[in-house]
Amino acid sequence: MEATAKARHVRVTPMKARRVVDLVRGKRATEAVQVLRFSPQSAAEPVRKLVESAIANARVQADQFGERFVADDLVVTTAFVDEGPTLKRFQPRAQGRAFRIRKRTSHITVVVSSPEVEAAGTAPAGRTTRSTKGAR
């Protein structure tokens, strides 16, 4: 079982949101919610709500298809942040000049799945082995 949750136009810069998303990728969903609940970053709240929404979406899918649902079995398999539209504002500066302020937004996507889907799918993307230069 796999459930997705998306939040678009979130008023958090993508770079700051990626720092938070990297904390929970690969963790169990309930553990991810606890980590985000006590995380001091401002982007932690929208990401936490998104993980909780993905868990709720998985519960609804399990009810629709008559599958067994246990929230502790869910794992955050995929979580990424894309850049949304940038709001452009101007701030007055000295001698009649204007200073551009860019208020960036993010599109955040979280996918939770049960371990059966994770084991049946492709192997997780790990580090590839590369030969180092000069090694003989």
C-alpha cells in the first residue's frame, strides 16, 4: 500500500524545507511525526502536517480496499521539495531606489508505504560503488 500527500505553494523556502525533509526520509511514519513535532525549524510544521495527511490517506486506502492498516508499519519512502512560484515584492531604499524581495514558495511531496511495497519494488537508491582515481 502506498499513499501520497502533496502541499503546494507553502510559504517556506525550498532550501529550508529540504533540510527538514531530509530528517524524516526513510524513517517510520510515526517516528517521523515525533521528530518533526519537536524540531525547531519553521518548516517542520507543514512537513509534519503533510506526513500526518499521508498516514490518513493510507488509512482511507486500506479501508477502501479492505486491507489491514497499522500506522506503525508505514515508512516514509519518498519525500522531496520542489520550488514553487516566487512572489516578488519591492522595498523602498535610500535616494528613491527600490530593493527586490523574493518570497519563495515550495511544493512538498511525501509518500508513505508499507514494507511489502518497499520490498517488492526496486532496490532502494544507495551509494553506487565507484573506483577512485589513481587506485590500482
